[in-house]
Amino acid sequence: DVGLVEILQHVADGQYDFQIIDEPMFNNYMKEYNLNLKAVKLTEEESNKITTPYSYALVGKTHKDLVKKINTQLAEMVKDGTVKKISEKFFNGVDYTPYDKY
């Protein structure tokens, strides 16, 4: 089982041609590991063909009440600006809030 850092190192040294990774993770790995990589930003159309732009909390199907509570709390945090503050703090000042989802 190969970890993401090792995969990114293989891209940097030419063993792999590319790796698809979201922007916040890329920025974090570049900052933490100082890898010799260049990001090529995908167009929205390209991105939509291969992935969704947000991360997900995985919850068992039988926990419907928990899912409802999580979604309610996330909606409140988006509305009151908490998600924006967290995003900007941990992603180099960039707001990745999924406004279209809540």
C-alpha cells in the first residue's frame, strides 16, 4: 500500500507521469515536503468528469439521525462563516467552502 507522499515523490522523480490531487492537499504536501512538482489546474469541465470537488464524511447507512445532525451542523457552520474561517486558516487563506451544497 503506497502512501500519497511516496506517489508524489514518484511523480517528482519521473517514475510516474502524473497524479490527480485536490488543490488544498497539493498545497499542503508542497509546503510540508517541498516536492519538485508543478500543478496543472484542471478546468471545471475536466474536474467534473473525474471527481467531485469536496471531501465527504462517511457514515454507515443505518445512522440516518447522525447524517441529519451532521448536515444540519455543517449548514449552520457554512451560514455563520465558521467553515470559511477554518478553510482559510488551514488552506493558506483560500476559502473552499461548498456554498452550493448548503
